[in-house]
Amino acid sequence: MLNDHPVIENMMRTGYPNLIAQPEHAGIDYFSNEILSGDSIAEDREQQETILTEHLDGYLQGQYGFVFANSQHSSKDCYNDEIEVNDSVVFDPIKGKVVLKESLEHYLEVNYGFRFTIAD
């Protein structure tokens, strides 16, 4: 008689591994991506949309017309922070403001009512 592979025999004795370790489904984002428990998300409360933060730039470009670029010259952003050549910046055409990419979450919270959190 042929024996099953040891992994199959173990699964038959103990059940499927990692079934409990799988993150729980926490919803679907604006782009129809699955949100899992523990994922970093942005909530656009004005539009009642949820976005995985890894897709936030695309959402802001499509919904608000934001432009992401590297600065071409030194200047200051809307918070009066120094912008150096080649810094990552974001232009908000609705409010006519430039912000350093590293300050974008705070800018969205203050100016657009976004909320940044971890999915549960």
C-alpha cells in the first residue's frame, strides 16, 4: 500500500495549518481591494470611502486631481516647511497648496477630514 506524503498525513491528523493564522477580512476598499485586519487604511469621510494607504496616491489623483512630483526648486510648503530640490511634494489644485509628501496625512486630516487608522 502507498503511503500519503507526510504533509498530507499531518493535515489529516491535525487539520489545515495556518487556518487560524490567516488575517480576518475587514472589508473592500475604493478600488475593490480586500482589506484585511491589520492593514493601514485611510478613510475619506467626506466621500464615505475607505482606501488602503498603499493606494492613496492613486485615489487622490483620480478623485481630487492631486499632482505628485519632485520639486524643481527650493521653496516653502503650505506649512512653511523648507522644500529642497528633488523633495517629494504634492500639489492640491483645489486649495492651490503645495505640501511635502511626508506631511500629506496631516494635511488630509486637517483640510479634508481624512482619518488614518489600522483596519480591525
